[in-house]
Amino acid sequence: MDPFKKQTGIVTLVDLPNVDTDQIIPKQFLKRIERTGFGQFLFYDWRFIDGKKPNPDFEMNADRYRGATILVTRANFGSGSSREHAPWALLDYGFRCIIAPSFADIFYNNCFKNGILPVKLSESQVETIFGRVRTTPGYSLTVDLEKKKITSGDGLEFAFELDEFRRHCLLGGLDEIGLTLQYADEIGRFESRRWDPKPQRAA
């Protein structure tokens, strides 16, 4: 998992509350066995008309948002089923940070396991970002995890809170396997003490 320390990127918008995981990555694409390749299907039913033509009414499709790496959206993002494919699709598309007033709990936890930083801001702070993005083509933000701040070139500055353990894991690029491997030497010594090389004889 790639570490997350500071991300500067173009911001795109999904102006809907309660976006569920079946809209993030529809169920017909869950048959893939790899973690990669899901980005092309992100928001599939909204991004495309009849699965082919880009939908001009879906804001994220606008040229001004091309190459965006930060997604700003509304409350309760990631609700619905617990599919981990949702953060896989977001990450594969190019998003490293999602900003919203709130997230569904399981989706929120899955983001950290896959190297995505979900940032909770107040409704009014999110509304401020929406306004600035829409009035400034190519609007970008810098998300600094070390300082726990979001800033922009036009003077915007918001602090955010985050559990320190999750912050530590993202800064170090540590998923659950990576955390375990930090203690590989200790685990090895423990196993060597517990292992008895002598075969057990039947009574």
C-alpha cells in the first residue's frame, strides 16, 4: 500500500447524499478477481448512457475535472453493502482522498485498508469547497495528513481530525499485513521458542 503524506490535486464533485456502494461500483462488475481494473466502472450507471456514451449531465464527466485525484461529495457516502470493491474502484480511477460530511462506517474503514484518506468536514466547509470548485476550473486542494490540514492557493484552510492509529498506518503505507510484518523478528523468535524439533512418540 502506498503511503499517504500529502496530496495536491484537482478536485471533482459528486453532488449527491447517500451514495451507496452499488452506485460506486455496480454489482455486475464484482466478478473480477483482481483488485485492479475497477476504475473504468466507477459510477458506471451515472457516467455512461447505455454503458457506452459519457453522460454530459454527470458533473464529474466535464473536461475541467479530468485527472482529478480528490473527490468531494455529500453526507453518508459509501452506504449500502460492505463491498471492498468500492474503494478499489475509487483508487483505481485515481482518487487518494475523499472529502464529505460523513461516511458509512464499513466503507470508511475499508478506505484506510486500501490507502485512501476519507476526510470528514462540516456541512458548511464542504459547501464552501463546492462553491469554489464550481467557480474555478481546475480548482485544486492540498491535503496534508502530517499537519491534518486542507489548503488551497486561494487561501482556504481547514483542519480535520483523524484517529492517530489510522493516521500512522496511512503515513507509513501500512495495511493489516504490513502492520503484522513490522513484528516479523519478534514473531520469528516466539515461533522458534515454541517449536519442538523432537517428534512426539505414541504412548
